[in-house]
Amino acid sequence: MKRTDLRNIAIIAHVDHGKTTLVDEMLRQGGIYRENQETEERVMDSNDLERERGITILAKNTAIHYKGVKINVVDTPGHADFGGEVERILKMVNGVILLVDAAEGPMPQTRFVLEKALAMNHRVIVVVNKVDRPDARLDEIGDEVLELLLELDATNEQLDSPMLFCSGRAGTASFDPHTPGKDLTPLLDTILEYMPAPDGEEEEPLQVLVSSIDYNEFVGRIGVGRIERGMIKQGQGVVVCNYHGNSKNRPAKIVSIYQFDGLKRVPVTEAQVGDIICFSGCEDISIGDTVCSPAKVEPLEFVKVGEPTMEMTFSVNDSPFAGKEGKFVTSRHLRARLYKELLRDVSLRVTDGETTDSFRVAGRGEMHLSILIENMRREGYELCCSNPRVLYKEIDGVKCEPIEKVIIDVPEEYMGSVMEKLGSRKGTLDDMQLHGRRQKLFYTIPTRCLFGYRSELLTDTRGEGLISSIFAGYEPFRGEIKTRFTSSLVASEKGVATTYGLYQAQDRGPLFIGPATPVYEGMIVGENPKPDDIEVNVCKEKHLTAIRSTGADEKLTLITPRQLSLEEAIEFITDEELIEVTPKSIRLRKVILDTPARKRLQAQKRAALKEQGK
């Protein structure tokens, strides 16, 4: 049975190429909103973090109606760290819209998501977006996309994919790059004509592959997936199974069913083959499970999601300020929250750490893990985080490390500085392209060598440098490298930072805190440009004298402190340092807070290294 009244598509692209903005316009022109209804930009980015950062983190479902056909649309993340979301969502659709920025062209994540779509034999509609950009390269982008399709061994049908030129912000589409469209009608018509209708046996027993998980306090876990076979009805008895044998077959009952319509979930009593649905009633449902009729239990194979390449240690906060700002502070709380995250995020791995109060959390990149930390602190959790470490592999007896393909877009005058930095970080220059006054540099570089470089790039290029990367595989270990050439200013006493104490300390390097900030011994309060840590007393007060000096403290001019974001803090710390994360604060600290104990350990390490050198 072919569902001619239905299409299931996903929108895939590199980060910031305009997926969510285009979906906004599709919803608007698909009649979801009233004519006079006020709407937000990027309405699909409903998560607070998504709206703040301007990126999509979680894949989301919506649906529009056009010429009597329901079009289910999945908006997917564009950042490489959330590739796991894209991989599993592609199982729910029959085709994809590939968005490519009219100026930037295909980027690393473009290759990644397109490769996954082609491997599943999905049909592709190429949409060159942001055609109204002043630096748009409309005559070149088509050739670049075709080259990418050839490189990825696309079939003849996929090579003949239709190409449209759009402005997501203006809500227009056209087949001619130099003739602006009036609305999105050409794109919507192409979806109906080119994208295949879902196909399946309606009379056969039920089969649904769970591709996503949601959670509701009232009904518990909610499974999201496409009906591959048969029909699903409210109150129906089912069997939950798993192709990979991760769990035993277990009976369940469908309590409620929902379908997507615009931005809403509409309750229904039944759904047919091809529909994308949400359902509740299966208490322990997980991503990758198959819900079947008891009459025919046949689990479906789930997409193999890429392995994590990086890990951090999450531990209970044991600083002097522990428990003052957080609601959930124990190891039991941390464990429950991390294992709950595993239900939603198939790219995450959690294992017990070296102590009972710590956990090793592995993910696809710094942003992947930092988003988890940020969500936890906003929920009231308090914890300590280590610096990120790459996960090595032994392949044929050789130690191998994860490698990234990196594209850096910089003004030509900064190219020398960038190339020097990446060369010292064991990067290999693969290609370079000149676009006007800007250079695109294509590098292959170890993942660990990118730690801390993104903020350096912004400094070196006065904020004009752009960097994007994607995991490229494993290569033999390229040798040790030092990625941080500075050290820390460490508080030597507990107390409250004073203007006088900070004024005395700021000559040593940039500070991270301002006056009246509570500090403790071992807390990092700034950065020392030199290689060795320096202890500073930021709580120091000016000694009283017999001479009156009205307003003397007002003459002390402090440099504005550098407020580190969570990502910047992750990039900054070393193996001997931690990030203390609470709902109200992000503090940096030493692992060993006691100054004499820390110095003794450092002396022992230096002596050991000296002995090895002999």
C-alpha cells in the first residue's frame, strides 16, 4: 500500500545554513498560522539553549498540509557533535532536503549528513539557501554539490537530484539561481513530485521502530517512530523487542497515540502504515526498540550510531562551597540524571569512574558534553567536571587517535598566523581556496590538538575567523603536543575578593573574577601568561595608616574581568584542574586545593621527569 496522501522528509545541513528558518516559512505558507498571528523566529528551536545559541540541538517533528498531502518534516541538528540525532532520525523518513549555504558551499557536516542519507538510499532535493547574501556564489555551488555527490558514490538517480535556490528568511524558492521566487511553491511541489510516498503492508501485523524518546511526568516515556507495517490502535496489546538483543521481549499496552500537526501533537485513536507517531504505555521503551504485534514479533535493525571520541569525568562537588547553590548534589542524583540522559541520547556513554562519587561520560565532542552540563546546571545540579580526554583505539597493534577534518575560513591577512598555529598542533594542510578576500583552509588534525584552539582563533583573527570540524576516523598517534602555553593564577586564601587584592593581582595576568566575589584556597582566579602557576591573595586588604586619605581606594582602576563561558572553561583547564558547576556559578579550581600539598606533588613530578631525562 502506497500512502499518496503522505510524505516523510528530513531537512539536513551544516550548522547555521538555515534549516530552522526554512521550516518556519514552510509552516507559515503551509497554513499553520493565522494570517494575523504573531510568530517567533526559529519557532522549532523551543529549547532555551537552542534559542540562546542559535543552533538546533534536538531533532524535532512537525507537519504541514499542501494540496491535500500531509508532509511530515523533521528539523535536524547541524552541529557535528549532535550527529547521533541525525543518524537515527533518518530512519523515520523517505527522503531528505539538503540545504547548502549559497556563500559557504558544502561544509564538513554537509558531507557527513549527506553520506548517511545516501547510504540509506534516500532521495535528495538540493536547496541552495541564502541566495540573497551579497557574497553568494550561485554559479559555483551547483558544481560543488555535484562533486560531493560523486565523491560519496551517489546513484544515478541521486546525481540527478533536483536543485532549487531559496531564501529561507524571505520564504522564496526558484529553479533559476538568478530569478528570485515569489514563495515556496516550487519547493513544496518538488516534495510532492519527487519524494516517494511511504509504502507498507497495512493488513500485516504491527511493526514500529522507535527512533526517538520523549518523557512526560504524567505518562512516563513516550516512544517516537514510524509505522513500518500494519496499524496501531489505542488500547492494543504489543510486544517490545530489540534486534540487537539488548533486552528481552516484554509485553505492553498502547495507552495513547499522537500525531504531529503543525507545532502540536494531536491525540488519535489509531494510525496507519507510514505515519510518524508518538505513543505511551511502554514503560521501559528505549531508542532502537521495535514495537510489534504479538502475532508476529520481528524486530527491525537499528542504525549503528558512531562511537564517542571524547570523555570527561563528572564527580560530586567537594569544594568548600559545595551544596550552597545546588539542589541535586549527591552521587545518587548524578547517577540518576546521567542514566536518564542515555534514554534520549544514543551517542552518549556513561560508566562508573575511579571513585564511587565519579562517572566517566563520553560523547561526540566538546559541545555535545557542554550542552549536557549546561542542561544539568539549569535543572539544579551541582558537580565538578574534568578536562576532556580523547578516546584512543588500538588498531592492528598500533595506538590510534581520533582525527578531525577542519575547514577554517579567515581573512587573507590572518592566514599566516592560523597556519603557524595549526602546524604546531600537528595539523596537516590538505587544500586551500581563495574566495574574494578570504581564504578557506582545509586541515586534517588530531581531535586533542583542537582543544583550546577555537578561542585562540577568534583572538588571532580579531573575531573574524570561522571554524568547523567533523570526525574523520582514526589514524596512528601523532605524538605528544602541548596545547596550553599559559598557567593559572590561584587563590592562596579563603575569603572575599577585594578591590585592592585584585588590583595587586591583575599585573600578573587577566582575571576571571571581580570585587566581592567569594573565593577559596585553590580556586583559579585568573590566567598567568607564563608557564608556571602563581598563588595570589585576592582577598588582601590595604593596611590602615595614621594618615587619612579620602577616596584612596577609588583611584584603584581594575581591568574588566574575563567572564569564561562553560565551553571556554572546558578549553582552559588542564589535567590538574576542575570546573565547579552550579546553577548560579562556573568556577575553576585545582584538583588539590591545599597549596603546600599541591606544590609537593608538582615538585615530585618535576623530579620524576628530570630522572627520566637522565
